Amino acid sequence: MKMSTTHLKSFLDEKSDFYNHPGFIVDDPISIPHQFSKKEDIEIAGLLTATIAWGNRKSIIKNANQLMKLMDFEPHEFILGMEKSDLKYFSSFVHRTFNGIDCAFFLESLSHIYKFYGGLEAVFSDAVLNDLSVKESIIHFREVFFKLPHLSRTEKHVANPASNASAKRLNMFLRWMVRKDKRGVDFGIWRTIKPSDLFCPLDVHSGNVARKLGLLSRMSNDWKAVEELTGILKEINPDDPVKYDFALFGLGVNEKF
């Protein structure tokens, strides 16, 4: 499907506008962090939800809600005050290949980050504040996240762009935290990273749509494809390229484009 740049922008803007509205929230994993108003609660709920955001959306929302319930719906207070004995309540948690062992480590690492690194925004922002890209931010976050002793099996749940992984869920989480508009879906609570610096989340659905629209030529859904897609979207909208994630997602999942 080949469109002129003008028609393509118009089409993507129309579809983004259609899906980027509060009605989108209820059936999407972003509904979990939307339960909270405290910045730290939104961040922690957002990262945990994004981490398990693959597979059936109803299952993702159900299991993410279970995590929030286990933390008494106060994730920030919970991770700051938790003791080793509290982790036993998460031992039976499972979402696909993410199990209680992974969950316990995630909570311990988040506690470590908020106690000693100033929180998630500070860790993700460190590279950008040193004039490095969001790719480097993700790599730096991953290094900090796995500073505590852990089983190697847990590392697969935090993607590594340095290994050419698309890091779809981390890019989605960053979109949630960084993008700000008047639509009420994304939170825009992080100010140290600019929307123009973000990379577009890429999965099978969005990748297929992007190829049909001529936005992506690379056939693998890897980091090189993320860079190619985001680069073209930046040509269309330099200030806010990842707003088109709404269009690609909606076209792929809802409209079977």
C-alpha cells in the first residue's frame, strides 16, 4: 500500500486520533497504572504491567491487577517497606514465562532503585542527560536493574537493545511515562526525556502494518527495525513520532489491517 507522504501523514494522524482517547484505556494494560495518581505508583505499576504485556490482553490486565492487589494497591510504599518474608506471597504468581522467582527479583530490584538510585525516572534519564540516546537509556537501566544477585532466567524479561532486541515493552513503558498530550491516555509525568527522543514500540502487529504502509522495509522485528521505523515516523512528525504507535496498534489489532 503506497501513499504519498502527505496522504500517509493524514491517514496516520486520523487513526492516531481515533485510538488515542480515554476509551482506549479500559481494555489496555495502561489501565493498570491509571488506577494511581502518585508518580512513583504510576511508574512501578507501569513497569510491572509493561513487563508482562504480551499475550492475551484480558489475561495481562487480570494478572497485573493481581500484582497490584498483592502490594495492597500501594506499590511504592510496598517496595520501600517490604521484607524478604513478604516475597512469599508472590511465589505462586505466573504470567506465561514470568513466574514468582522473576517477580520477587523485580520487586527487590525496584526497591533497590528507589532507595539508592532516585527512582526509575532518574535511572532512565541518566544517559539522556549525558547526551546519549534512549537506546543507551534502556541499556543503562538494564545494567542497573540487574546489579543485585539474580538467576540468569530473569534477564530475558528485560530486553537488551545492545543485543538487537526490539525492547517493545520497555519502549511502550517509556511512551506511557514521557508522552504528554490532552487525550488522557499517556501520562507524560517524566520531563527529562523528550517525546522526540522516544523509539516506537514494535511487535508483530505493528511491524506488519508498518510494512504494508511502506514505513518499514526490514523483515525482522528487531532493534534495527525499530530505528528504521522511528526514523521514518520522525520525518512525518519530528516532535512526537511515537504517537503513531496508536495508529499502528489499532490498525493491526483492532482492524486486522
